Amino acid sequence: MRRRSIPTDYTRNALARNHPDRVTRAGNAGHRFPVVVSTLSPPSDRAELDLSDLSLWADGPPHDTFRRLRESDPLHWSELGDFPDEGGFWSVVRFEDIATVGRDHETYSSQRSIILVDHLAAEPGAPDPIDISANMMITQDPPRHDRLKALVQRAFTPKRAVEHTERMREIINLVWDRALERNPDGHLDLVQDVGVYVPSMVIGDMLGAPREDADRLVDWTNRTTAFEDPRMVPDLDDVWRALEEFIPYVNEMVSEREAHPTDDLTTAFIEAEVDGERLSHEEVLMFFFLLMVAGNDSTRSVFTSGMKSLLDDPEQMDLVRSGAVPLEQVVEEFIRYHPAFAYMRRTATRDAELAGKRVRAGDKLALWYVSGNRDATVFDDPDRFDVRCTPNPHQGFGGGGRHFCLGAGLARLELKLWIEETLRRFGSIELAGDSERVSSTFLNQCRSIPVAVQPT
């Protein structure tokens, strides 16, 4: 499948169709470097290993491969086999190197895309979803990133997350109640019956979306992030179709809050102000979309995969149930061992030296958090899931720098409550079949985990 530049600014067009009078910023204006990849050929002594090859990820992240790379080839070049027009990429696999890149936004930019490709349109000239994601805070560099973050932090405070504690508990129990109503024998799917609903309802509740819209919100976010899995996204055009359904929904909601403010997070974004400046309508829309996507995929994947690890190891489950290890510490090990996103991408803005090799301006770099979190120079016995792991300076919320996860506090609280309420409700939880993973190099999550639960 060929990939190429899309000259039309589809972000502006899509937003203008739904709210023509409020589009104030869009497109890729202000790039400090061309959105291209290096045309230099990699040295001939590089291995043929392509870490974007989905066959390596059939059973989850290829941890043995990452371990060998950390030991002998910590900055590894891969061709992007399925996207030949996109060029190759560097794999950054050591903890310290990931942190170095993450902290240096001047040399390693987040602009344009956080995934390995710059274009996702199925055909030349078709609307491209990445033209929209390129306008989110996660794909911005300072100073624009800092301006956006300063505005949003005024609304997205730890205090606001804590104020939602009881509503989170209510949602968690509501989802479990509904799952048991559908599956009265206690045999259910931890992902499909529980995992997909709690995060969408929690973040949706905070943003002001009706709880009855949870199914639609889950569907839209799945179709925009699971683009590598043909079971979830049969063709790449479906990513754009999801956005065409989602954008009018959010536009209507943002316009309603502009006219009739409430106490939700969407209103807080609209009203947030720093030095007399506020977010534009378009920027509020981008934040809504970013939080829905990040909030859905992150805690869903961490909770369900972490619970599976507990169910795989009775000793670890006993440590958690007995209270021998604080739940806050359990949450950190969930995140270290099962980071929601396998990597985030950066693009070199200039030639640089990293891990003893030369990176050229325009080269793509994948920061493999799934590898950094298993680095034996940082963690003892890193391939073992152990809730007693402390200290636990994992990179599950990013490798440091400006792009440390804005919602980390909310995610930690949600995960703690989710584990607490689940173990309180059920005296017995057992695996009841083989789990199935999402086919992805980006999303580190299961698609299905059959379990059998018995109330306490």
C-alpha cells in the first residue's frame, strides 16, 4: 500500500463543515523542519529485523528481541516494511536513551504524528486521519505545546480528579452489575464486558458526555486507534469514517457548553484562561478527542492486562488481597509491566548522536516503553511481574520531558479504585479460557480475556 503526502488540509475542512465560523488554527503551519524522512541508506551492517512486523507481536511485545537489542544494538534501524514510502525508523530501547530523547524536544520533535507513519489514508487524495491528530497537544512542541498545557492544567487538576472518586466507584460497580446481568453464570469477558466501558464512562462523565453514549464513544475510539487490526478496522477508510461521525458529535457538545456552561471538564476547557488567552473551539474539540482516546485505551489495557497477571500468579494475588502491598504500589507495577502504549514516536529535527550512532534530521524514532520498562539496569528481575517492585520509576506515562501524561493522576486513581472494587465484590476470579490480543505494535492490550467470577 503506497503512502504519500496529502496537500489538502483535511483538518480544517472537516472542522469547517461542522463549525465554519470557529476554525482558527489548523494544518501544519509553523513546522520548523520538513515532514519528511531521511533519504540516506542505513549502513550495510544493520540487521534485517523490522520491529514494525506484526508477526513479531502475535503473543504480545517481543521481549526477548528487545532484551537482545538492549544488550547489543540499543539504537536499531528498521525498514518500515508494510509502508515502504514512509521510510524506516530507529528503535530506542534502553531506559536512559528513551528518557534522553523524551526530554530533548528541540532535537526530537513530536510534531505531525506519534505513530510510525505520517499518512493513514487508504488511497491518494483521500482524507487522512493524521491531518487531524497532527493538531492535538500530544503532537505539538513548545511553545505551542506549553501554551496548550498551561491552559488545560487549569481545568484538569488533581483536585478535580479526586472530586470524581465516588462517581468513579459508582461507574465501576454499575458496569460490573450490567456485566453480571448479561452473564448471570459469572462467565464473562474482562475486556469486552467490563474493560471497554469503565474508562469510556469515567472520562465521558468528566467531559459531560451522557453515559448512554458509551457504546458509541468506545466504537469511535477503537476505530481510530486499532487501525493495525483488521478484525477491528477492516480497512483504513474506516478510521476516517469514525472521525466523520465523532467530529459533529463533539462540535455539537462544545457549542452547547459555550452557550450553556455546566460544571464538566468540557466547560472547564472552554473557560480556562492564561494571560487573557483561551482555547479556540477547535482546540477544545481536539482535547475532547485526545482525552477520549487516551482515557479509553490506557486504563482499559492496564487494568485488564494487570488483572490477568494477578490471575496467572496466585502468590501475587494473595499479596494484593491481603493488603500486604498498598494498592498504589500495585497500580505502578500494573503500569510498568503493561504500559498501555508500546511506543511513541519522535522525529529528529537535526543531526544528532544517540547510543553511539548518528541520527539524521528527518529520521523517525520509536521510543519503546515496553522495552524501557524491562531494562535490567533500572529494574531488578524486570521480566517478572511483582507488585512488591519498589522503587518503580517506569516509563508507562512517557519517558520524561514535556509530554509526561497529563492524565496520570486520574489514571492512577481510576486503576486503584477499579482493582479495589473488583476484589471487594468477588471472592473468586479465575481465568476461563485463552486470552486474545489486539493485533498492534502501538496498542499494548488484550482484545479478550475470558474469566469466571463469584461474588463475595
